[in-house]
Amino acid sequence: MSHTVWLAIAFGKGRQMVVTDTEGPCSGPALQRAIALAGMSISEVSRLSGIHRTRLSEALHMRRGVPARWLPMLPPAVLGHVVAGLAEVCGLGLCDLPTAETVTSDVGALSDVVSESADVARVYSEALRDGYLCAAEAEAMERECDEAIAALLSVRMRARAAKRERVIGVAV
């Protein structure tokens, strides 16, 4: 079954099971890794999510998908690692999205776009000098691209706020 199909199942009707291979990002072992990466215990996740501890423990040790209805119940730190796993198998990347409240200066936001875009160009041109792109250079390029995208999204969030409110004050 393709990853696209089980993603649709995972985020579709809440009563369906997430169908995945035994090591997929929504399998019990993958969820167990996500809990560990979040620095949480099974008891904490159970308490915060409302999922009965015994049922959660059983699902973590079984090599099959976990109920899709559990995904939105997971603590954000755990869900973030699950989503990162889903994105990875789909060939997607993740970056932190800004909110309208995180923009303290419109001039600063525009400056960040220019600065981060220049960083992308710098890292890319440095990587191309020898005619090869190694893993470390690719990682640096990806990181800089994520930062540039986040800066652009910050400006877009301000534009959306202005559309919604019809007019907003400019923060300098």
C-alpha cells in the first residue's frame, strides 16, 4: 500500500485504523520512538491524551498501525515527531511556521526575507564551487531554505492579517 493511501486513512475517518507497514511512521514502534524523542513517558502521554495506558502500551508493542483517532489526541511534542516521520516518507520537509503575533517589526520581517534569501544563495553557490553536492552541503542548503521560507511566511501572515482586518498598523 502506498504512503499516500495510508495518509488518507490516517487523517480520514477517526474510526479507521492507520494501515501501514510494520515500521511506518504510524506504527506502534514508531509512536514509541516519537514518545522517547519527545522526552515523555507512556504514562505522561496517557494522562495528557486521555488514551488508556494499557491500550496505549499494547499498541506501542504491536507491529501494526495505531488508531487514527489517537493522532489528534497526542501531546503536541509527540505528534510533531509523528508528523515529521510522515513527512519524511512522503519526501516532504517541515519548518516552523510563524504566526502574526511573532512579527514584531514589518521592516524587520522584510529584512529577514532578504537576509535569509541571501543565505540560500551563498550556501548554494559555495556548494556548487567544486561541481559536487555532498550530504553536508545539502543539509546546509535545506536548513537555509527552511529559514527563508519561514521568513517569507512571516510576511505572508502579516498580509493575511491585513486582508482579514481590512487594515493593520505597520510595526517598525
